[in-house]
Amino acid sequence: MRRFITATLLLMLAACSSPRSNLPAGPAAYDVIPAPTGNTLTDYRINALDELSITVFREPELSIERLRVDAAGIVQYPLIGTVRAAGRTAVELSSEITARLDARFVRNPQVTVAVLSSQGQRVTVEGSVRAPGVYEMGGNATLLEALARAQSPTDTAKLGEVVVFRVVEGQRMGAVFDLRRIRAGLDADPRIVGGDTVVVGFNQVKGAFRDFLSAAPLLTLFQVF
């Protein structure tokens, strides 16, 4: 019986090998999914339903204290009409408003855009986590925060294979991160944005042992007396 159990366990472990991922990992992963820089407010990209303020120096009629980005990611601005805000930083948006005002209406305008409040961004967390699902994240969320919202990886999670998928310019891309190194402060905690999908790998070796141990009481019933 012991030989049978040993052989069964060896077969389970032999099935644990998986093809090596061709997604970038290590330092190359941050080329796809960057870490936050020192100024997260500057890096933040505006989302639908965010609330903005737009100030034009010495032009009070063009300054708006509170302006909501609509569900399509658009804002309606005096004189120039519709402006796409979603997906841009505050600096990028102010640059477009400046250029369009300067082209026809105001000479050398000084435009400042600020994000007053950001709506949650939906991030999907799945795989070997305790509570997989879709979560609303803040504008400056990171991978650790996303995993915490999913109640952390399970005991059988493969912490060295946490994959983040993101659509960049219409193309779905992904990168592999080592959660152990991030937790230890050896690697940066990558930034998570709306639309990202986080997948935590399954450690098949740990899973095999778990399944074996859970089945052990049943196997002892078949011992030869």
C-alpha cells in the first residue's frame, strides 16, 4: 500500500511541470507594467466620472471649479467644445486645452487642470487568491493593494508567478512579477490601473501535497491486516 501511495504521489508531482511563460519577467516586466514614480498625482490618468477643476489664469469665465468627466470620458469646455479627458494625465489635458484656446480664442493662456476626485477603477483579480472577483480600486492602486482586496493569495499560490494583463494601445500585454521580492522590498510594487487583470499562479507541488494529505485518512482504510 505504501508503494502505491508513493507512486501516486510521484505521478502527481510529475504532472506539476508547466511550460515556461514567454511573458516578460524581472526588470523587463516593468517596461510593460511600470512602477509608480515619485509623483503619483502627475502620473494619474483621468477616468470617466472623475471630477476636475480647470483654471485659466486671469480668465475667470473660462475657469471651472468643478467639472465632471462623462461616462464616455469626455468633458464639455467653453469655446472649444468636447475634449477627451479619459486616459490622459492632468498635464496632457491642460496642454490640449491650452493649444485649442491659443489657436482661436485666448493668446498664450495659462491652463491648470487638477483632479478633485477619482472614481474607482475596476480591476479583476483571479487565480489562487482567497476571494477572486472584480474590485473597485483607487487611482493610484498597486499590485499589493489589488491582492489585499482579494484577501491575499492562497496557501497553494505560486508567488513567483503573478501575472498582470493590460491593454496598451489596443494590444493585450502581460508581465510576470515575483510577489516574494515585492513583499521583501527587493522589487517595486507595480501600479495597477482600471481594466487590468491580475492572475495569481497555482503551485501544483503544494496543491499535490495538500490533496495527498487530505486523502491520507481515506487511504489508511485500505491497509492490509
